[in-house]
Amino acid sequence: MESNFSIANKIAIVTGGGGVLGSSISKALLKAGAKVIVLDIRQEALDNRISDLKKLGEITGLVCNVLDMDSLKAVRKEIMSKWGRIDILINAAGGNMPGATLTEEQTVFDMKIEDFNKVTNLNLNGTVYPALVFGEAMAKQGSGSIINISSMATYNAITRVPGYSVAKTGVNIFTQWLAMELATKFDEKVRVNAIAPGFFIGDQNRAVLINPDGSYTERSKKVLAKTPMKRFGDITELNGIVQFLCSDAASFITGAIIPVDGGFSAFSGV
């Protein structure tokens, strides 16, 4: 008997699939038996990920710009033509940018507004647009699960990342709003949730968390002091909650923003 935690044979889209987070989630979905379509604006990144993951299951890579509605609609048409449905959308496209991250010496008034606009556009509209395009297909079929990526930067003010914080906070309210809209006007089986990762060391933040000699920076020490588990997360530790939210086991969960953070968001620091 199939478990209600199963996502076998579900059609899953992962935006930003050429990145570290997107590829990690794609790998987990494949291992769980889903058929995965990874989207990325970079053909080379797609080719590399597909090469790594194709031995695990059915995976397809499509070039797509998540900030272009026409590009998204063209991809939706291709997916619906081939598979006939969309069961899962993981909005993993996003991330911070060096120009939008303040140095310790800068104040917010030194920030370049062009970089602020870029990071807010990528993280907020890069979530909203795919959710609208692929969510429309889910609304018509009467089922589906959308998972957005939030952040610890939405719980309290975290220094140096104003644009990213603003964008991810927008993702939170959009997640709740879309969850309400789809459940009340379409079908309760169309669900929208978000996960809020804690601190994971990756390419984007390595320089501010790890010194050249491999030791922790002062910023890292502050993070760990407010993390009850006293460690950074591993990117694979996001996969369990993703699979759960995509499955029928989460059938009464929508509009939730779930931290995966070692206790960071719960701890006052005292």
C-alpha cells in the first residue's frame, strides 16, 4: 500500500535547478520517485545538473527566465503537452547578490539602489511569476503543491542584507495570500507553503561566514551563538520538509512558513 508520504510519479518543477539548493532538492525528489523538470536561465548549469542527476530517475532540463512571463508560459505549455499536469512547484530561484550586501563599514545609505532592485526583483518576482503561471495549471486541475523559499532574514532584522530581507518578507505574505486565494476560490487540494532555511554555508555566503584559513568569522560566531543546535545546517536537511509538504500527508497544511533552522528563530539569545 502506497504511503501518503509518497510523491512517486508526481510531476515536479524546480526553478533555479542549476543552483546548489535547486539541485539538492531535485536530487531528493528524484530519489523519492518524482519526475523532475529543472528550470534555469543558464544552459550550461542545466546541462551539468542533468548529467549528474539523470541516473537517479526521469529528469528534464528547460531553459527559462523566471522573470519573464512569456518564457514561463512557453515552458508551461511544453510541460503540459508532454506530461499533462503539474503536481509540484519548488521556487528555488533566488539568492543574494554581492552588490546588495553591505560591508561592515557601509551603511544602508551607501547601498546601490540598482543592486537593491535586482535582488528584490529576483527573489520576490522570481517567486511570484512562476507561482502564478504554474499555479494556474494546478488551479485548473484541482490539485498541486507550491513551495516557496523564505529566510531567517524575515523573522528579525539581520544586518547587511536589506534587499534580501525585504524580498523574502514579501515572499512570506505572498505565500499566505496565494494559499488563501487558491483554497477559497479553486480547490483545497491546491496548497502553497514556504520553508525558511536557517544558516547553511554555500557559495553565496561562504566569504562572510568562513575566513580564508577555514575558521569561523565573527558573523558566524554570532549566528551559532543564537542557534541552539550550535551548528550550521546541511543543505540536505531541507529535503525532508519539502517531500512532506509535497505529499498527501500535508493535506491540511497551507499558508505555512516553516523554519528549518536548528532553533535560530525560536531562541532569543538569552
